[in-house]
Amino acid sequence: MKNSRREFVKMSSAAVAAAMLAKNPAVAAEVEKCIANPPAKPLPKRPLGKTGVELSVIGFGGIVVMNEEQPKADKIVAESVAAGVNYFDVAPSYGNAEEILGPALKPWRDKVFLACKTHLRTAAEAKQTLDASLKKLKTDHFDLFQLHGVTDVEKDVKASLATDGAMKTILEAKKAGIIRYIGFSAHSPEAAIYAMQNFDFDTILYPVNFACHYRGKFDQDVLKMANERGVAILTLKAIAQQKWHDEQERKNWPKTWYEPIIEPELARKALYWTLSQPGVVAAIPPGTDTLFRLAVSLAADYRPLNEDESKSLEQLAATLDPLFTAVSEKA
């Protein structure tokens, strides 16, 4: 594969602009310029906790290829690998993403770190999803397998860790060499903390977003415990702004259930803020091709935010309706 990272992020810059032109031509022009002139630096990699693995700071979410034609998906995946992306994450609940990603990823399977999930909580159900995912993704193992969408302590965590819970299947698969590492994704600080207190997970996949942090107080306790316990932190929602308030605009982003950040300078600050948090390894951008490419184009120039930049995000957060909150707060 001879395509360079620069060629990858330049590809389809016209499509990027077209996707954003309707309401804001100025922003569309900024995005096109950013993607058409990416840094020549390689995409940085970070150690995945204690595993010895190094992951690209930008992960490829399977939703990027969901509902895409196979040739387009093949091209996106191949050029992502060429651009330095080695972390791919998918789940059975992402529509037909597994069916599309499997063939697209097959030529590069030995070059990437593939993460999958189960949203079911019994051993038998988890076994069914694990076997089905292996077949769809055309692989004989997963580098990381996760309990998906842990939200409720009783229904999700305790059920999965019970004698005949999903963890039984996961541990058996790890013993058989089908799974290398074990993690979970969560959307609740209470459930995330309880999970880490009751099992020695390798990773947590969790929303780490400036608005959820400053306005919602959503990640502080979770990140603190993850760092104390040596759980590697993978992140979601770095380039999210807030809940949707414009139903018409929402139709332009069918793969994004929240309002994404499309303005490149704000996206840069939001992404860098997430990557600046202690213990964070990588961020998975929104599942839209254009925003994934934007994140890749921004990540090569990563640096920690300065005090003024962080303050500006804190001030902006005070005006937003964050996706997740751990405390009730009135505007």
C-alpha cells in the first residue's frame, strides 16, 4: 500500500466540504483546507497500559463503514492503515459494520489491533455474539474484547460478572487464545467504578469530553480510578459538542446521535484536551467519514493545551448541554 498519510487525509476533501456547505460555507472551507493540507508528521502512538501494545492516538470506529458500499469501505480502511491508524473498534450493535469491516480489514489483520464487544450479559448469549463476530470479521481472535455499554451496576456489571455471566465466556475465550485483553465500555461513572473495583480489566472505553468534564463532572472519578488501577483509557466523544438542538441539522449527520464539532480549530482544541488527560491512550472520533479524516489530520500535530486554550473550553462548556452528566446542574 503506497498511499501516504497525507494522501489519505486529502482524499475526498471536496466531499467533506459538500457535507458541510449547506449551512456554513466558511466552516466547510476551513475543513477542506485542513484536510487538504495535513501535517507530514506520522500519527502518534501511545502504550496501551501494561499490555506492551502501542496504539495510534486515533481509533477507527466501525460505524465509519456502516452502510457503506464495500469498495468504499475497503478504500477507507486501507488508507487508514497507511495513514498510521492501527486501532479498530466495532460491535455487533453497529448495524452491518461487522459485515463490512471484516472483508475490508482482512488484508491488514496482522497489522492492526482489533477490538470487539458484546452487549449481552449471560455466558450463553456472549458466546453467540463472540462466535458471530469472529465469523463476520473474518478473524480467529480479538486483541481486545469488551463488555459493551455498561450503564447499570446490577443489570450490566453484576450480571456480567455472575457465575454464568458474560465474563465466563470471555475468560474461557482468553484461555483458549481467542481473546488477548479484556475491557469494557461504560456510560455511567457508578457502573464504571464498580466494574473496575470488581475485575482486573485491561481497558476502559469511556466518554472523555470537555463539556462532560467541566459542565457534567462526568469523568473525574472514573479517570482517577483507572489511573490508580493501571486500566488503560480509550475514549469516546472527544469531538462532540452537545445534545442535538437543531432537528433539521441532525438529518445531515445520520451516524452521529449528538451535535459534532465541525469547526477545525474548536475540534483541534477539543481533541487535544481529551488526549491531554492523564492515562488516555486514544480517541475514537464520530462515526462519520469526514470527521474521522478531520481527526486524523489534526492528531499528528498534537500538543497539550495551554492554560488559555483550556480556559476557553471551560467557558464554552458552561454554555452547552453536555451529552453526559454525573451531577444535576441548572444552566
